[in-house]
Amino acid sequence: RAMEHALHTADLDEEIYVLFQPQFDISLDRVTGYEVLARWRSPVLGEVSPADFIPMAEHSGIVPKITQAVVRKALAVIDQLPPPMRLSVNLSAHDVSSMTAIEGIVSLIGKAGTPCRIDFEITETAVMGDMQQANAALLALLALGSRIALDDFGTGHSSLTHVQKLPLDRIKIDRSFVAVVNSDATSRAIIKTTIDLCRNLGVSCVFEGIETEEQLEALLGLGGSVMQGYLFGRPMTQQMMLEKLSSPQ
Ligand code: G
Ligand code: G
Ligand code: MN
Ligand code: NA
């Protein structure tokens, strides 16, 4: 209740801030983009985890406002990233369940004018309600030049219908599979099959939550190429991201 009230009265542009986590392409041997991760620093409640406030925001319908604040922050930094580097923003169910919410995002990106280097991540759970509407929403983003990733793949309400019907550029294999890649043969088989699926579809396959060299080696052995996780970089501030980019390794 207190959280809901604090969120509804929050100055979102002020209280929501974002961190950036690198995505490393093995075959290109460089960081090709960053996932943009929302954080909330409430003057009343202090730091609130997105694991707490995103579901609440989703439930109370305020999530499109948060998403738009995050998109504005991504647009404010994108020009400082050397092309072809891109940023990737997470979407929730409400962002794609009405054209009004999607038009808010489209308008922000349209106003920025420059060739679009903002991508989006959507979970299977978020598109479940009305797949046709979600599809139309994603097509509107695609028309801007954004790319769409299917996030947390393999968890929640997985269905190959999503892969079949949605206009995807990448699939992000959930970190729960990565975590056990060296101890669970079933997860390894699922990863291998998903890599093959991505290859056959011509979409890229991103691994999340890589924390150890052992996990990385196993994924490379299975043919993985785009990696995200603490081993490659924790979510970092804009300042840290830009400093790393300007300092030679
Ligand atoms: O950053 P962290 O791992 O703590 O995020 C926890 C969850 O919150 C993840 O599922 C992540 O996708 C989600 N999340 C982070 N930022 C955003 C955001 O801007 N919008 C939405 N919808 N979800 C986000
Ligand atoms: O649901 P989504 O994939 O968008 O969530 C991304 C979340 O995963 C972020 O909250 C981020 O902080 C978290 N994360 C990123 N890398 C790692 C990692 O290597 N290990 C763990 N445990 N979490 C990670
Ligand atoms: Mn994500
Ligand atoms: Na994910």
C-alpha cells in the first residue's frame, strides 16, 4: 500500500534511474550494446528493487509511465554511445496491450529523430493476453528501426507460438538454464536445441546471467555467441559505462 502510494505520487523522471549492463558478442569480440535496467530511489521508501516495484506498477497500470521514463533516459544517452552500439529496454504487458502506450514510446523515439538504436525486450508472459495486439505493438516498434528480443526464454509461459508469431530479432535464454549448464544435462540439451532453433530462424541467441568462466566455456562449446552477466559486467551507472568505453582496455 505504502509502495503503491509512493509510486503513484512519484516524480518518475526524477526518482527512476537506470543502470546499464553490457552484452558482449563473442564472434565480434566486443560489447555490442547494453540492457537498460530500471531502479527506483524513493524519497519516502529509499531504494526499491525492480523485482518489487515492477510487478506492482504492472498491477496498478502505471508501468507505461515508467517505461516511457526509461526510454527518455535511454534516448538521453544513446548519442554518446559509438554506433553501432545499441540500448535495450524492457517492456511489460501493459506496454504492448494497448496502442496508446506503444504510441507514447513511438512518439518519444520519433521526436529524437536520429536513426533508432533503442531495442526492446518482452517476456512471453507479457504477450499472452492478446497476441494479435502485442504483435501489432511490436510491429510499430520494428517500423522505427527497433529490434525485439524475447526475454527470459524458457521460463514462464513458453510456447513456440510466440517464436512463430512474433517479429523477433533475438531470443534471450533465461539465466536459470545458464546457472546449471555444467550440472544438468537436460538444461544443456535445451540450450543446444535453442541455439539451433535461433540459427535456423536467423535470430540471434543471447545468454543471460553468466557468472563463471566454467559457464562461459560450456556455452561457447554449445555454440553460444552473445553473452550477458556479471562475468562480463554488472549493471553500471551511465558514468561508469561511458568511462569504460573511453578508456582503452
Ligand atoms: O535489474 P534486475 O535484475 O534487478 O531486474 C529485476 C527484474 O525487473 C527483471 O525481470 C527485469 O527484467 C525487470 N526490469 C528491470 N528494469 C525494467 C524496466 O525498465 N521495465 C520493466 N518492465 N522491467 C524491468
Ligand atoms: O528479466 P531480465 O532478464 O530483464 O532481468 C535482468 C536481471 O538480471 C537484472 O535485474 C540484472 O540485475 C540480473 N542479472 C544480470 N546479470 C546477472 C548475473 O550474472 N547473475 C544474476 N544472478 N543476475 C543477473
Ligand atoms: Mn531483460
Ligand atoms: Na531476462
